Amino acid sequence: MSDELVPDPSQMRASDADREKVAQVLQRAHGEGRLDLHELDERLGAVYAAKTYGELAPLTADLGMPAANLPSPMPHHLPSTRIGGTPGPTTSIAFWSGVDRKGEWVVPASHTVVAVMGGVVLDLSKARFAQAETTINVFAFWGGVEVFVPEEVTVRVDGAGIMGAFEDNTHKTPTIPGGPVVRITGVAIMAGVEVRRPKRKKIRGEKRAELED
């Protein structure tokens, strides 16, 4: 990976754990009387909206938070480190049933998804990829397929729908360059294939959940 593909640390994407850590600091500061309720609500709103480390840092700058406790980019989050490993399953098949494939797994160069009157969820949030380019071939009939693709993975969707559709919602957030490329193709007959960013967990102690859309 060339140097120009490594983003400025302050511009790297923050994780849900990073946002939660900052939210806890703000809530502690409120409990100690250093922030009033209005300031707390205002800053928590900024936490939920923050996408990068550079946006999180100013929210605690005046609270004396030790630098060692501040969230910081981790090298293993770099896009290029997601490539490599022993390939996992080559198929995900749901026939009148459901398949939920997630967690840490290695996506092979070609993965086939079949959903016939059933549903398949492919979560690539923590996945690695056997090769730099991956093709996911989908056949869906009276079923549904959801594919969650993180920001450090470039996605290309070109499947065909027959009384159905392939819907790409990843354009709502920017893609970090230098990572794997995933092409999602195939056919959906009276079925839906949706490609989107991973869901984000609710930050503890708050009613608002931070989701991808």
C-alpha cells in the first residue's frame, strides 16, 4: 500500500466504541458539574454526528481528558489489512429458511448467495477478503438478501431485478480508498437485494440510536 492511500489519522473513520467512549466522558463531566444539561445534549448530538477522529477530539478538549484516554486510530483498521487469509464458505443458501453470516470470516474471491422464499444476511463489517476483488453472485426468488458493507470496502452493484430490485444505499457515506472491492451481481425475481452500511449500535445512556441512514 502506497503512502498516499493512508489517510490522515484525524480523517480516519471513528468506530461506535470511540463515540461511546467520548459520550461517557461527557456524561461524567455533566455529573461533576462541568457541563450543564444543554451543553451535554449539544455535545452528545455532535458525538452522534461525528464521522472521524478529528471531529471527536474537540468535544473533550476543554475537559482535561488525558491524551492517553482519547480514542485514536488503530493500524488494523487500515483498509489494506482486510485482504488475505484462508477463504471461508463459497455459498450461502436459504430455501424456505434464513442464513445470517457475520463476524470474522474470510470472503472467498467468489461467493454465491441463493435465497428462495427465504432470507440471507451477509455482514462484511468484520470480514476479511481472500483477494483484493470479490464477486458476490446473488439469485433471489421470492426472498430477500441484505449485504452490509463497511466504508473501507468499495462496492459495485450491477444486479438485475425482474419484478424485484438491487438497491445500493452505500452512496450515502463516503468510501475510504485503498481497500477491497466487492462486486454484487445476479438476479432478483420478485425479490429484493439491499446493499447498505453496517448498523451502528445505540450509545449507552442515550435514547437516540446512530444508524447508517
